[in-house]
Amino acid sequence: MTISNKSADVAEPVALAPQLTALAQAGSTIALDGATAADALSRLITAAGGKAVRGSDPTSLLKAVKNPIEIEGTRRAHRRDAVALARFLAWIDHEAPKGVLTEIDTVEALETFRRDTGALKDVSFPTIAGTGPNGAIVHYRVTRKSNRRIMQGDLLLIDSGAQYEDGTTDVTRTIAVGTPTDEMRDRFTRVLRGHIAIARAVFPDGSTGAQLDTLARQFLWQAGVDYEHGTGHGVGSYSLGA
């Protein structure tokens, strides 16, 4: 990707190595993102006679800080998506107790409700739909082989998102099918208390997510439990491409 004052030119991934090689052969110094760029790129540049310099990605802050149009678009997208999600949850509430739904059924149904908005461009990532033990697998992706039937007493984890032209969504919901156990209620409540603590937090400008992380985990830690992933993440915006 090359960046000018107002635009970026996007190329297919196969064009990366040849373009880096050509720049390096011309004696160029090429900046690579220190957090994500593969070492193979540094070696390719050096071998072709260029110089690789690692640093922070100059586009990261631009993507993290949304302008007023992006913010308003995100609000519209989430309101639209919330309607689709509410319809999906009502459908789950009616159908799941019958004991015939599978994880794949829920993935297909949720995408259908989003397509019914008339504005869906695509899902923002493959939907995570895990019931019972599958719901405890971080970034689980259902397959025909792993597809599990949703049973009474299960917890169903849904982590999904949608790409709309005006914004991108990413929503997680945990749904109790039937009557939850005391342990399920306890863990759910501790996570909820963490959400509330983060939402009510007052912090100085410049604070990082890592500095607020313990606010979300504190009630789980009190019970000697934890979750093995980060707390929150950024959400991008849909792009029509170049």
C-alpha cells in the first residue's frame, strides 16, 4: 500500500514481494510495522540491497481515532445491527428449547437476519457460535465435524459482527438455554459486574486499555477464575476497496 496526502493504493498480496524488491534494489529505506511485519520481509529487503527500519505503523492512530462521519456511521450501523440481533435472540428463545438447533443453524440464521436489513455487505469475521464445551474455546469456529446440537442446560456463546457501508459491528452474547445452574449465574454476574466497572470508570487522558484491564477481571479474580484473552479491542470500518 502506498500512501499520499489523501489516498492509498491497495494491491493484491502477491504484489508485495516484487514491489519491495524493486524498492530495495533502488536503495530505498523501507519502514515495517514493528508489531506485525514478518521477519521474512526484513530479510527480503536486505538481500535486495535496501534497508529495513522497524517502527510504529503510521496508519494505526488514523484508524483508531474516528472522525465525526465515521462515529455517526458507527452509531447507525449498531442501531441497525441491534434490530437484527434482537430478532435473532427472539428466534433463539423460541427455537432453542426444542432441542433441534445446531451451532451451524445459529450462524446461518444470524446472517439471514442481518441480510434482511437490506444493508449488509458481509460479516465482519466468521461467526463464533459455541454451545456447551465448545463455548469455552477461544475463537472457536464451528465445522461440520464439530457442529454440536444446542441442548437444555447449555450456555450458547455468540460472537459475531457485520460489515455495513456506514460501519462495522462486533457483538458478543451469552445465552442460557433452559434454566442456568448456580455456577453459570455466578460467572455471568461476575462478568457483568466487570462490564459495569469498565463503563463507570473515570480515567485521565492517555490511559491505555491495559491499565483498565483489571477493572473488568477483578470480580472473576475474587472467585479464583479468569478469562484467557484480552479485554476489548478496536473496530474498523467497511471499505469498498480501491
